[in-house]
Amino acid sequence: MQSAAQSYDQTAKVTENPREREALLLVKAARELQKARDEWNGDAGTMREALVFNRKLWTIFMSSVANEENPLPIEIKNNIANLGVFILGRTLEATMEPDPDKLASLISINQNVAAGLRGNA
């Protein structure tokens, strides 16, 4: 599986709109998490890979909103940071005690944020 940063760079080359790029990456992360959930067989390897990709992606988002030059309104920055903190906590839980049910909230958040970025919320 590619790293989140590599995927971000590759997607950036394909699409010009940063919001669409972010939406595509969130959909990809949700898809990988859903696949790990659907194909769960007690082996945490696939789940761990999907969780790592999602964690790296959200770490990039959180770093971006922490940047003072980021033009987003403070409320949106705070919402993204709060979601990121939740996601990192849930990721840690799912990594330490693998359970496919722990992926549902991560999948849902990614799908909903992607829809919002695309104006489909």
C-alpha cells in the first residue's frame, strides 16, 4: 500500500482542485478501511495497513490546519483538528485491539468529510 503522502502527491498531479484531491484521498482511505472490515479474518495485517494510511492522511490534514498561513476559518480548523484527534485515538484503539467494528466510525467520517468537500453534504 502506498503511503498517504505518496498518494497525496500522485492525486495532486491528476487533479487541480485541492478540495477534490482531499475528497479523493478520503474516499480511498474509507475504501481501504471498508475492505479491511469486509474481509476480516482475524489477521490484523490488512486492517493495520488501512489504519496507517488513514492516520497518515489525517496527520497531514491536522498539520495543514495548524499552519498559520492556512486560510480556513478558525471554526473549520478546530473541527478538523478535533476530528483528527478522535481519528488518531480510534486508530490507536483499533491497532491495539483489532476489531473490524472499530472501523465503522472512521469509514463514516471519511465518507462524510469527502462528501462535504465535494459539496454533497
